[in-house]
Amino acid sequence: MKVLVLFCFLLACPALLFGAWGCGGNDGEKEGGKAETPPSSATLRTITIGNLSDLTGPSASAQDIINMALADLVKYFNDNGLVPGVRLKIVTYDGQFDPAKDVPGYEWLRSNGADLIFTAVTGTPVTLKSRADRDHCPIFGVSGGVEELSSPPGYVFNLGTIPRHEALSLLKWIAENDWDYKTKGPAKIGGASWDEAYARWWFDAMKDYAAAHPDQFQWVGGYLAPFGTFTWGPQVEALKNVDYVFPCTFMTSFVREYRMAGGKAKLIGASTHAAFLGNISDAGLWPQINGMLLIGSSRWWNEEGTIINLTKKLLTENHPEKAAEIMRSGVGYITIVNQYQMLDLIAQTVKSVGAENFNSEALYETAQSYTLTIDGAPRYSFSPTKRWATNLYATYEARAAEETLVRLHKEWYPAVLEP
């Protein structure tokens, strides 16, 4: 059961502020939340990040790594003075992965001085959008679809990825780099998954791309099973003879059954699948996923780059005894690349208006024209109408010999938004 809940949490799985618009409040502590000791320096302005998390609920083990990353990154910003005249602070509310606690958590964080809110809890950003828009209190999460966040554009921002963009971008890359459709004809594609939103977004996008490019792909079908299914007979039979298969994100049982039945398709997926590579290792299934293609918006552990190098540095310096296992488990701590956007937005706002003038409206205005360029690539941005951050992707291949992912090209490529 814990695996099922962890899966739900990671499917999505990718805000802010202070001032007269009501995102601030009084310090204190109430049941359900945990407030850190404020900084002692009277010369620094304190900006408080409200973290709506899960400390004791079913996704707590996954959230723990994300919270660890946020705390380490905030400490890094504070220790290096990256937000001039400001000390960043975190207050955390335990929402226990319970949607009924989203609103109480939002209100508790505001009443405990939160100048901005971050959440990695699936669904919470969309649930809170109307309140955030009403209060002019931006929320930064790692989930939410284009339509949900942009109708109309408001105070909720997605620091993560959009499943539809992932699927369209990967299929375009496959057509151009992996499948010779001009010689072989269209590749047969399909998928099998639990009946949940992430898979449905992917299947809809795959179907749409195949319809728009019948010379490149033939859509065989997206076969959904009840949530929690661990036997895949009908789905395996339907997909045995296709060329590319999108498997259930928690893919161990499907992969084992598919290969045992003689299925030869190349597997495809995204960083959400990479969250469960530890399970693949434990099950001894790396040979069965060898050659799998995954799309991602952040660098992997074996790469070099400004943010991934910082991620590895913070992990090994702050948690040396846990570092190897956290890297082996997948992408959780790599959430730093998303959290960095939020802290950089705060820093850019303070540099623009001054620490004494920082408030929710100033931060919101900064976000309207924000771009985070990393190693020369404009990887993340927002605009007056764009509430999802990820602009660029890369394709990775699963390598059984090394039990890791390997990037297949040097440059990033732009997200494909339409088929």
C-alpha cells in the first residue's frame, strides 16, 4: 500500500510572498505545523517560505527527501548571502497527504508568517488556485496542467514538467533519432498503466501525435488497468508486437511479465519512471529495461553542470551517510533544480526592489518576465500567460551494464507543445 501511495505522490510528479496582500501573518505554532527558530540577526529582513508538505502521512518518506533538499538549498542561499539583506526561513505544515488539509494548511502557513508557499504535494496547487488568486498570494508547486493553471493565468506556478509536453517531445525525438520510419514505415506505439491522470495525459498526447504524423507512428492503444494492478495479461497480449511501449510508472511487475511473454518493444517514459529505478535494481530488472528511452528536464547524477553539481555537493556535504542510497533511489533530491527557480525568483525580486520593499506583488511581477538560464540554456521561464516553467528537455537511455541513465545528446531541445 505504501508503494501505491508513493506512486500517486510522484505522478505530478515537476510560490511565494509577503506584504499588504495578505500572504504574511503572525509567527507562532499550532497543531499540524512546525515553525523553525527565526534568524538572530536584526540587520536582515526575514522572508518566510511556507512548505505545505506531508510529514506523517503515506507519502512522508518521499516528501522527506524533497524537504531535505529544500532545507539544504535554503541554508546554501543564506550561508552565501545570495539574497541581499535577507535571511530565508522555512515553516512547514503537515498536510498528511490529505486533500482536506490543503486549505487549513494554506491558512496556517499564512498565519505563521509565510511570505510564499511551496508544495510538492500532488493536486494541492490546483486545489488552492482560487484562494491564491483571491489573496494575491502566489504558490509554487511541481504539478498542474496547462489548462488548470492558465484559465486564467494567476498566482499558481508549476516549477516542474507538463506530461503532454513530455510525450510530444519524446515522440518527435524518436522519429528524428531512433526510428527510421522512411525505411521501416510507422512505428507501432502503445502503453499500459494504472488508470490515473498522468498515464491518460501521456496516452492522449501519444495518440494525438500519431494522428498528426501517420507516416511516423501508428497508435495501437493505451490500455488502463485498475489502480494497484500487478498482473498485466490482457495489456501484455495487446502490446506484444509493438515497437515502443509506455509502461506503468511503477513498472516492475509489467516489465517482468511483458518480457516473460516475449514482448520485444523498446520502453519509453519520463523522469517519473526514474523515481522507481531503485525498485528496478532491487528486482534485478535492469536487463529487461536496457535501452529504455526517458525524457527529462534536469541532468542526471552522472552528468556535470552548474545545478547538478550543486545538487551533488549539497547532498554529499550535508548527508554523506545517505548520499549513495538517495542517488540510487532516483530523482527526489534532484528537485533542487525546481526549488532553485523559486529561491532565484526571490533573489531577483529583492535585487530589483530592495529587501525592505519585497512583497507578493513585487515577486509576482518579477515572475511575469522570469527566465532561469543554466550553463547558457534558457531552461525555465514564466510569462504573463505561461504558468509552467520547463522549456527544454533531453533524452536519456537506460544502461543495464552500469545500472544508470545515460544522456544521448549534448544539447537541450525545446519542448514540443502541439503535435
